Amino acid sequence: MRGHVGMLLLAALASGPAHGYALSAELRRRSGGRLAIVEGSLYPALHRLEAAGLVASSTEDIDGRRRRRYELTADGKAALKEDMRSWEMFKACVDDVLREIP
Amino acid sequence: MSDDEQISSYLRRVRSALRVPREQRRRAVEEIRNHLDDGAAAHMRSGATREQAIGLAISELGRPDTVAAEFNDTGAHGSDSTGVPRWLPLLPPLLLFVARIGLLVWSVIWMADGWTLGERATQQAYLLGAVTAGVLSYGAYFSIKRAQSDPAWRWGAWTCTSLALWMIVFPPF
């Protein structure tokens, strides 16, 4: 799961810019509550993605609070496509192996 | 402990365990604070009391030291937690070492055809200065490397720097 946090966050951001909490809520919603990212690792993962140029962040004031909003960059969109392709390949390989279990 | 104190205490513990540059630390704490507020609000909408909601939001984030460790692992930091470049303490002892080695070489070249007693004493002083500066440089380097895992070692690096600066301003030999 830990190795896929980046891809999951990129996927959640593909719907549009969002704050950190909204991203974790979106992941929970899309997975029907089964996929609960450890929230403490959410922001470090976002910072890593930002350092890699895959997401960009900006701040805005909402109700007197400074909030940081994340969005996908062009590189992030390309990385997400590549991650999805790798994931499909991995899934197909595992399926092939499991199919032959007697 | 009041609700706000519960959050403040959590943030304080995260902040004290963070080993990232000052700006990144400020941003991390701000994001966690907002996340806790959002989480607590969501739990209150689901019927929890404020105290319960804050407790749940905190437990979802995880232990403060674990959260801080995740931030600390986000990559190599070029600065310490105060924003000062990590290798800066090495500069004065290293400059002193280079200068002292330069003086030593110069003294060997220019005094090669026979030394007076005074010249020999001068050369010995240059040698002692070079060795001392070398030890201080290594001490600063070693402390900086160790400070990556234990920030308390930063004091070791700055102590070597202070001694080097003292030697530059008031050369003992």
C-alpha cells in the first residue's frame, strides 16, 4: 500500500485540485471505505510529489485559515498514466499466476 | 485537557520531533493543524462530541513521532531545522586549515636553505596550527554527519567552528 500512495494521490488529484483532507476523504469514498491511507503519511507523500514536480501547491485563505491546495502538473498527469500502465501490467501478471492455481 | 490543548499538545510533539528546515516545519504543522480541524469537523457532523471528534481525528493521523518521522524521511535536507545550510559550520575550520597548510608550505619553500632558531619555531607554530585546524575541520565534518541522525551533534559542529573563528581572530600560535 505504502508504495502506491503516490499513485493513489495522483489519481485522486486527477479529478481536480484539492486540500489534503479532501484527498484522503476522496480516497476513502472511491474505495468504499476499504482504502484508508494512514493520514500521517499523506502530507509527506504530497511533499515528495511536489518535490518531484508531479503536483503543485498554492495557498488560499478560507474562513481566516490559510489552506494549501494541491493540483496535478503536466508531469504529474504523465506520471499517473505511466503508473496506471505499470499497475495494469502488474495486475495482469498476478492474475495469470493465480489463474493456474489448481 | 481542553480540546484546543489536546490539539496544541499534539502539534507541539510533532514540531519537536521534526528535523526539517524551518519553512518546511512551519508548513507541515500548518497542514496538520488544518487536517485535524477538518477531521474533527467531519466527525462532529457524524454525531461525535467535539472532544470525541478531536480524539478520533488525532488517532487517524497517527502518533506524533511517526508523523514527524514521515516528514523527516521526505528527502535529504540541505539545511538544518533552523534553515542554516548544513555544511556551513565546516567552512571556517576548513578555511583555517587551508591557510595554515599554505603557510607551512610557504615556510618550507622559503626557508629551505637553512633555518635560524626563530624560523624553526615559526615553522613549528605553522605545523601546530595546521594540525589543530585539521582536527577542528574533521570534528566539524564528523559532527555534521552525525547530526543527520541526532541533531544534538550540531552543537559539536558549531563548537569546532567557534574554536576555528577564535583561532582566526586571536591566533594562539
